[in-house]
Amino acid sequence: MNNNNVKIVEVNAENWYECCVLELSKEQTAFIEPNAISIAQSKFEPTLKPYAIYFEEKIVGFLMFNSVTEELGGYWVYRIMVDKHFQGKGIGKKATELMISEVAKLPNAKKIVVGYHQENKGAHRLYSSLGFIDNGDKFGKEMAVIKYINK
């Protein structure tokens, strides 16, 4: 796969519905809220920034992060998902790299934090491969890992 074919675009009137109909595998549904819930949440919490993940001009995933710092002094990633038909192709990793670049532009961006269920092995592999570090932070049932940004 050519990762240059992956891009992220802010969710808008033209692409929101396609984000809502993306699907996870049955095993993954316990780990993440539906995209429709995330998009609705972003309308009531305007600091949340939802993005569609495109691969070769087709929407194949969704991600969302907060544009203000939160716990642990970092910008939090709220969602990252790739449709079950497009997983295993490196799309999620490339989209996450693009998201990291966007977050790095925010004021005083020193850390990106993401929480995920310990049972979610795919998330663990993804974040580890991108340099997120487990310092033992926990939030409810989720562990929080941190990516330190070097500007």
C-alpha cells in the first residue's frame, strides 16, 4: 500500500454520514464508541476535532482529538478507527502520524495522550510502534500512553 494515499480531512457536511456507517469487527465494538456518538459529542464540545480518514479518496476511518490540554498535561486522542474492510493495511498508522502532525501545531504541544483498553492488542501495537510510552497511568478501565513531541 502506498501510504501517500492516506489523508485526514475535518468532518463536514459532505463526509459526516460516511463516517457514521463505517464498521468495526465484532471484537472491537467493546473498545470504542460509534462514530455517530463521537460526531455528536464534537458538536457539544467544540474543542473536539473530528476527522475522516481517506484512502484513495474513499472514507475508510475516523479519528478525533481534543484541541485543548487535559489530564497529564497533554492533548488527548479520543478516537481512532479504521473500517474492518480496510484494517491491516497501515492506514491507521499513517492516519495517526498525520494526526500527530496536526496536534503538534497546537499551542505548547509537548504531549499527546491516548487511553485504550488493555485487551485491545491492536491499539497497543499501533501506539507502541509510534513511540507512545506507558508510564503506568490509568483512567478507569483504560490505560493511558503518552507520545512526547519534539519540536
